[in-house]
Amino acid sequence: MNNIELKAIKDLLGMNFHIPNYQRGYRWTRQQVRDLLEDINEFMDSNKSNIYCIQPLVIKRMSVRDSLLDDVKLAKSIDEVRALINQSDAWEVIDGQQRLTTIYIILKYLQGELSTSNMYGIEYATRPKSKGYLENDIVKYTHYDNAENIDFFHMGEAYCAVKEWFCNNDVDGQKFLQTLLDRVKFIWYEVDEAQNSKEIFQRLNLGKISLTNSELIKAIFLKRNQETSVADFSILQISTEWDIIENALQNDELWAFVNTLDYESPTRIDYIFDIIRTRNMLYQSKTIDIGDDEYATFRYFYAYLKDKKGLRVVWSKIYEVYDIFNEWYNTSNLYHYIGFIIATTNEKTCNVIAELITEWQTNQSNKNEFIKKILLPKIMKICKIRKGVNLKEFLSLIYEGEGRPPKTECRPVLLLHNIETIVRQNKNQDANQKFGNVFYRFPYNLYKNSRSNIGWDVEHIDSNTENELRHQNDRREYLKLAYLGAVDEKIKQQIRTLLSKDNINDGDFDLLRKSLTDDNHLSSEEKNQIWNFALLDAKTNRGYGNAPFPAKRRVIIGKEQGIKYSVDEKNNFEERSNQECATFIPPCTRNAFLKYYTAGQATNLTAWLKEDAEAYRNNMLLVIGDLLKMLEE
């Protein structure tokens, strides 16, 4: 079973470390050495934390056969054998040799030429002379060449960097040494002797997947479980429930609801541990100083379990957070409103979720009150909608009038329109009891996937810039796409006639284009108001540029259906399935381009008219207005 603890540098003195042959040699640069010295010095001067924590030192206990068997065979007396056996407490370094060697070099500079017994030993399987160089020769030279051993060069460069840093900085060497020995600590991660060292090394180094906070915390749980011997709280229970939580969080639909898809840790249960630390759910009123680096969460749980050994308390808190996630996820309005807040926040997601959990624990007995008092005020603040305001006046003055903000600031309102549309549909389905408890979710996983990769644009439904289309290729593209959006057979025939010509002249093209344009179109000013905006992924939006409405409409329909449109040499239009190009289109964006909001009146599918824009905005007022009414009740 893996063992884990924090071990000070002074606790390593007298120990022996073995660097196996599957690892490369020492390769830290002068800059990396200086960075470490600067960090420790800043920590020493700040007094903000009790310890400076170094990343995990992953080690495995070695047997006599691994390290000293050949020496034992050559021993000339039983006393020599006993001496060798006394030295056999050696550790195979699976990960962390660069920092371990660098700290040795720093100690060597600060302490001078000490006897080996006052340091820890490092031997290198494929470079045996490196051990003697570190212990005896590194302080003697000012120039190092790499002819005999490349390690000598890099180790010598590191020693020079240490020497120069102390010479160039006003640092108390003895104070620095005591800080290094007493307050600088490795996360000592001892793996079970039965585990394959090389496989662990490949996972940590070749795949660039470091140990996560959760893996380190799990090791504490298992160790404390053995120490407490709680009969009804077994290792099997922890492991089983741990896997249940991790597997659930690997579901992107659940995960994207409470976090971002670009979360750096490969294990997602870390997020729950981060939340517990953020709100100090274990210590509550007590403040604990554990720093703020990437392993701060591990140290938070390490400190608690070391002091109290409260496995049951810790695990119940973890499962409580997980249960809250599940309840939110499986309740339509909670899922959509909390998901909206997470999707639009500029704060650290962990902090926002932690605050919501605290509020939920106070108000969960009445979900409606939680929504009304906690969620809706946050949503309205994000959308800059004030309580008691006339929504129509708000939209016209804030998002459509003079001095209006950039169109990108309409994004939260447009997203809310999409989400509240789905919430209303679910309520109607629930009332009619047609679909039981099943509800349609806004797919935050698809929304955030597009957002993280290429972003979301606030798109003009009717292009803001009039495309003159003076190039032949542009005209042909316009006509092909206009043909796909046309419903009148006479118009279609005119388009086919123009496409059959080698050169489409200005007069014929402008005449046809004018026939596709209704007098009831939006003015330049009106095109920059919210009734002409919709959410669309940036790749689709920028791919068709300032194309006319029918072209945009066809592309959007095709993107959602996974259909790619092409034209053969005879200008015959073909549709081919191409699921690779399928794209998530937000429901209200789709509805706008399908003229859903003017479905009973729409007669012109080739242009976005003022009547369409008004119907779209009226629906926005209706849907979001219901939220305001709920807030004011």
C-alpha cells in the first residue's frame, strides 16, 4: 500500500537514494536553479506559511539484492558484510531526481565539504562516477567540461549558479540553510514494493501526467484507515465510492455543468477537494496556513487528517458535495440556472461553486426560495438587469439605444434567452405529463467545447456590412446559396439562368438581388440592436463572413444536421452527409434563422425583416420577463 507524508530536507540526511537506469541524467539549467533559490528566499522572507512544499518525491524501498548484492559478494569479512547491510536502507527514486540533486548541490555550497554521513547519498545506476563527483569534486572547480561525463557539466553549472546567486544577493546563508533544512519539505510518496517502478515513471514523465492532489489524498485515506481500524468504514468502501464519484464526473454532461472542459487535472474528483478547501469546510472557523501552490489542497487534507484522523467526517463531506452536484444536475431549473452562472462567470469556477454550495446548505429546504433569493439575483446581475425595471425599456435603452455597449456584452442575455426557453419547455412538458420526469437539457458540454476551442460570437442575423459582391466567384456563391433558400420557382429559374452564364453582368445580378430584398428590411442602425443578434460558434460565423440571410440560414441548418452542401459542374445542388461538420447550434439561434418566432406570418425566407426581428425580441421579452416576475413576487 502506498504511503505518503511531508518530509523535511533534514529528515533525508543520512539516507541513500538510487537513480535507476531508465532515467536520464541531471539536466537542470542555471535558470531553473536560480528560480528555486528565488522561491525559497521569497518564502523565507514572507513568513506567510510554515512550510515550503516541493513537488512529490516518488520513491520505492530497495532490497539488498537491488543495490548491494555485488558488494556483499566481494566482502572480505563478516564485519564488512554487516556494514554493507546497515547501508542497505536505500530508496529507488522514481520521480523527483532533478530537485533532489539540486537541493544536494545547494546544501553542498552552504555546508562546505561535509562528510558523506552529514548529507544524503545519491548514486546513479548508469553514471556511477557522478556520486563521487557530487560528494568530493563539485566544489573544487570553476570550469566543467562534459568530455568525461555529461552529468559533471550540468551539475557543475548548477553549482556555479548557486555560488553566483549567493554572491550577488544579500542573503543570510545560515538562515537560508536552516530554512532549507527545517521548512522546505518534499511530498514523500512511497509506492508499494510490488508496483512496477518503470511503469510509474513512464506515466509521470513520458506522459507528462504528474501526481494529482486526489491521488496524494487517497494515499492518506488508506493509511489513516489502517491506523484507525474502523470496522464499518473499510478501504473497500472508500475505494468503491471514490470510483463511483470519479466515473460520474468523467461524464462531460455533468462535468461541464459545474466546471470547464479544459480543467487541467486528469482526475476530476480533485475539484471536490478544491471546493472543500476553498470554503474551509473541515476546519470551518479555524484558519489554516497551507500556501497556494498546486499542492495546497493536498496539504489542507493532510493537516486535517494528521491532527484528527477524522476519516468519516472527511469522506461524508466529500460525498455531501457530490450529492449536491447530483441533485442540482437532476433538477431542471437548478441545472439550467446554476449552469448559466458557471458558464458566464469571470471568477474562478471553484470559488463560485463553493459559494453556491454554502448558500444551498442554508436554503435547500425550499428550492424555490433558493432560486428566487440566490440564483435569480446573480443571473440578473450578470445580465445587468435591475430589479423592478421595465424589461422592454431596459433592452431598448441599454442594449439598443445610444451609447449601448459592444454587441459582445449581449452574450449573457442571449444565452439566458436560450436557457430559459428550455426551462419553459420543461415546465410545459411537466404540466402536461407527456414525458414524465424526463427533461431536455441545455448542453453545456457542447457550448463550452465550442467556447474553449474557438469561442462564441454574437452574430448579426442580417449582415451588418452590405456585401457588394463584385467578384464573379462571390456572385456565384451568393446565387448558389440563395437558390437553396428560395421558395419561388420563378426566382429559382432566374438563378439557374444566371449561373449558366460564363460572366454574370452587374445589371442582371443587381436586378435579381433587388428582387430578393424586401422593403421591410432593417436599417444600418437597427442591425446593431439585440433583435438582430444571435449566438453562433465563431468558426461557423467567420466561415461565411457577411453572407446574405438565405446563405447563413442554409449553412446553419446544414451545420446542425451534419450536411455538407456542394454544387456539381452542371450547377446541380447536392447534399451529402458529413457528420464531422455537425455543429451545436443554440436553440434560439436556430429558431431565429428558421423564422420560428414569425412562423405564422413569415412569407419571405430570403431575408431577415423587421417583423421577424420584432417577433424575436418580443419572445425574448416574454421569456426573460417571466424570470423578472418570479423575482418580484
